[in-house]
Amino acid sequence: MGKLDNKVAVITGGNSGIGLATAKLFADEGAKVAITGRDKQTLIQAAKEISDQAVAITADIRDLNTLDTAYQQVSTQLGKIDVLIVNAGVFKGSPLISYTEELFDEISDINFKGTFFTIQKALPHLNDGASIVITGSAASEAGLEGASAYSATKAAVRSLARNFSADLLGRGIRVNVLSPGHVDTPIHQRLGLSDEQVKELRANLANGVPIKRGGTLEEMANGYLFLASADSSFMVGAEIVMDGGWQQL
């Protein structure tokens, strides 16, 4: 018996990295999985890696109409939703003096507004007692050079988990946050760096982590599984920080 047997799980940003690893684990634990993202081809490939029954849906969390369409497709193909992982997000940094309005709006629209309406638009399609998990960041509690807007959006979604949980108590829907620190993900390869530069970047990032390594995709996926399943049934509006001790030590 899997921890998510016959549960319907939707994972936004499920076509790569942490989202894809989580989708694979959920499928292994018995869930019927739908993933969303903006790139159709990577979604199709990711769905093949997850399971024969995985559903891939092209959607942009900045476009509320695509959210409505995506949820309707999930309901039609898989049924009402038991688990919603709000993982789609973006990190872009800039020196404060050169931060543009366009960059600020992009980060806010995806990380904050996108998260807000990804959850709000899902409500008619969620089963009572569903679990919602938002991807936060350990950076929400730190001051980082060049990351002001990003960190602020992650602090904002941490607040959403508390307030949405209060809104949804009557339906027994829990909203919690998983906040990763440095994780070795494929995003590093998409920065235009050579393999050697990626290796050096990861080593530098790991050096700032008390346990001297980055987190793995599998570790993050296990965190999402805990919050998605009945194992965390007494957690409401809370946060799990998985950062190798970076915030605390």
C-alpha cells in the first residue's frame, strides 16, 4: 500500500527538478499525477518518466484562464484533487540599484500572485480534507544580496499558508510550506555555464551549508510526500525547512 493510493495529485512546475522528482515519488506511492508547466515538450517527456497514466497540462500560472482550463482537464481525466503542490516559481537576482520594474513584476507575478491564484482557482476542484503544499525558500528568513524581491515573495507565500489554512479550516484543507535551501537541481545547467563552472558553483554553494553539501531531489520529494500524506495530518499552516542547517547554524 502506498501513502497516496488512489489520490489525485497536481504538481505545478512538475516538468523538472524538485517538481519532477516529487511527481515520480507520488506516482510510486499510488497517486494519479498531473503536472503543469509552460513548456509542452518538457512536460510530455516528464510525464513519460513519471508513469504511463501521468497527465501533462500546459499552463502558465501568470495566466488565470490557463489555470481554469488546467483544473477542468484534471477533473475530467482524473477526478477531484486530493493533493496540490504549488511548486512553479522563478529565481532571478539583481543589484538593488539596477532592479527594474519589469523584473520585480515578473518575480512577483509568478511567485506571489501565481501562488495565490493557483490555490484560489483550485478550490472548486479540491476534495474536502485535501493537502496543499507551497514551495517556499530558506531565503525567506535571510538577507541576501541581490535577492530582495525573490526573498520577499517567498516570505509572502509563507504568510499565505497561514491565512489560507484559516480560510479553509471548515473544509479540513491543510496548507503547509516546504522551504528548501541549496539543492542540486538541473536549473544550474540552464544558466549557460560549462560543466566545470556548474561543478564550481555547486561547490561554492555547498560550502555555505553547515553540512557542506546541497540537498538532493529525493530528499525534497520525501519532504513533499510527508506534507501531502496523512503522516502530517496534525500540521496546519506550518513550514518544514530543508536547508542542511543553513538558517539555524
